[in-house]
Amino acid sequence: MARFNERTLTEVEAPTTSDAPRARTAQAPPHPRATLALTSAATAVTLMTYTAPVVTLPDTAAALHTPVSAQAWLLNGTPLGLAALLLVAGSLADDYGRRRIFLAGTLTLGITTALGALASSTWLFTLARIAQGAASAAILASSLGLIVHAFPTPRGRLHATGVWGAFVSGGIAVGPLVAGAFADWRVAYAVLGAAALLVAALGTRRLAESRSPRGGRPDVPGAVTFGLALVALVAALTLGRDGWLRPQVGLLLLATVILMVVFTLVERRSATPMIDLGLLRHSRFLASSAGGLFTGLAVIGMFSFLPALLQRTLGLSAMDTAWLFLLWSGLSFTVALQSKRLAGRVSPRHQLAVGFALHAAGVLTMLGALDAHSWPRLLPGFLIAGAGSGLLNAALPLLAVESVPSARAAMGSGAQQTFRYIGSCAGVALTIAIATSSGGGLAHGADIAMAVSAGLAAFAAGAALVLRERA
């Protein structure tokens, strides 16, 4: 694929009056270090709220009287909101101001996370989590757009996206620790909500506005059809646990297909589509999208439910589980932070292939550990898979912003992460369905789920190598 010109496009300020479109002024230059610090901090808080239920799922389910068949919703609320609105948030950030969307997202995340702490039922908690996902979409999509504007050179962008990707891993690492550190899971949500509000307050002073010169109206029909398609898909995967041949499941899957066809037609006719479907013909964009999808399916899906499996099969406490998972997520953070040393030696596409291969190898080493009631047998697998996750988290954001013109960086980020969280929704539902439906018990079901995760990762590694970049 032909490389896009990486010089900085002219950025313009949002209009302040109805006559402003004809008299836009140049925007003040960004503060690169402050921009990177704030976007990384917000990303970490976003991932902390995302992973908080991972170690508190048993307690949360008990407090909300959630049956096993509905527990996928407790984990899938946030990724559903993310997947449904990332493309919308990316387009809005590019067209109406990345700083504006970023600040709206952090403020909303703080409020909705605090509301999650007050939920009294499964559906209220799920709705709060979906709202958190929508706010997280605004943060994640706009963050990379702000970074691309603040770091216009290839070298600076490589460093900044590496740091940002490391904080994705860092948020995943710290979230379970924060959630497990409090006796009441509701207190953890209140603390995370306050952290998001603090980032919003700091961002009002240090972030510079930027946008794409494209302009246009929000793609409302595209957003509605895409969001409904995702809701239908997640509902089908969740209900499928109780029988894949049930009429409800078939109708929901059919609705998903029909809505995606409608979405494609809408995007082809829209003057300002959420996603340029022509990008799907380019190998770099395909690698970014497929990498995000299989990261969600194989990695996030497995490691989102594995803590609950450890607590139920090995009798570990929430805090014990959080410390154990710190091996995986902490190493992921370290590897992602150091990945900039691979610049010029290993392409992002090859980093994806190695990352998926390491995940597959790590998960396979954990087979049989739960059945043997031996948590030490999990340690090598956590370390190997953690290194793989770090490579994935470093390569994906760089590939996302390089796969589109720099003026559409937020859209590129939103597209890649949309596929990531679509995969996450499907991966979590699939993992729970496999692990809890086995006749041999949870430990045996966990082994089957691990084998499936490893197989998906191995396939993704091969696909990353097949999707060769074209000059």
C-alpha cells in the first residue's frame, strides 16, 4: 500500500460563532509532554475501569444476584459500549475537535463509573458499564489523534505511541489491584470515577485543540445501524451458552448480518462516513483491524474470565488473583514500554505475529494447572503470554495511525479498537460459554477454552505474516 504523507496537515480551531467557518484561526501549538502524559493517564484509568470487574466478578454477581448465564453481561457492558461508539467517537474527534471529545469522555467516564458503584441490579450495572464504554470510546479514539497532532515526526510518533500502548498494559495491570485492594467493590468504582474526573480537570488547562479539515455532519445512520448490529451479536453470543440452536439465537445472528449489510450500504453513500470502506483494500489497515479483532477474541476474552475461574477452582481471593495477574499485565507493560527499541528492526506486522505466537505458547503451558489445583504451574504461562501482550499493545496503536492519513488518525484508532472490542465481546462470551458448559467441570472447561484461545492466536499470527505490506 502506498505510504501516506506524514507531514502535519493544517489544523484549525473550532468555530466560536455561527459565522466562524469562514474565519477560523490557527490553533495554539500543543504541549507534547503534557499531551502524552494526560492521554496516557486517561488511557490507564480507562483500562482500569475496564478490568476492575475481572477480579470482583464473583462478589459483584453475588451482590447483584446475577445468574451464571448472565454474568457475561457484567464483563461485556464496557466493551459493548466501546465497540459501538469507537468509530463514531473517532469521526467526531477528527471533525469537531479531539480535545473537546477527550474532555467530554473523561468527564462522562468519571460520572458513569461512580454511578456503577450505586447500581442495585444486574441491568442497572450493565447499563452503567455500557455508558462507561461509550465514554471510554471517546477517550481512546481522541487520545491517539491528540498524540499524532502533538508528535508530527515519525520518530516522535513512534516513541509516543509506544508509551501510550504501555499505559494500556499499565491500566490492565493496575485495575485488578485497585479493585482487589478494597473490601467492597463499590468503593473501587468510586475511586476510579474520581481519578477520571481529576484527569478531566487537568486536561482543560494543558491540551491544545486539533481537528481534521474534512468537516461534515456526524454519521448518525451509520452509528445507529452499527451499534444495533453489535448489540444483536453480543446478545446472540451470550444467549448461545444455553443452546446455539434456539430460535432467539438464530434470529439475533440474522439481525446482525442484516444490520451489517445496511451499515455497509449507509457508509458507501455517506459523504462523511464513520469509516472509509476503501481502506479495507489496503493490507496495513487490514492488519491493524485483524490484529485488534484477534487480540480481543484470543487475549482479552481469555484473560477477562480467567481470574474468576481461578477464584472458583483454586479458591484464591480477589487480591491474590490480582497479584498473580500482575505477572502477566506487568510484563506486558514493560515490554510495550521498551518496544520502541525495535524501531527499524522489526515491523509492527511482525511484532503482531510474534505477540500472538507468544500468547498461544503461554496459554498452552497453563493447560492442566487448574485441574491439578496448582497455581505455580500458571506462572510460566503468565510470563510468556504477558510478553506477547506487550508486543501487541505496542504494535497495534502505531499500525492504527500509520494505516490512515494523519488527518484521520482518530478514525484509524477508532477502527482498530472497534475491532478489538468486538473481539473482546465475542471472546468473553465464547470463553464463558466453553468453560461453564463442559461436562467435566470448570477446570476441564477452562482447559478447552485455553486451547481455543491458543488456536485463535496461532491463526492470527499466521494471518499477520500473510498480510504483507505493499510499497
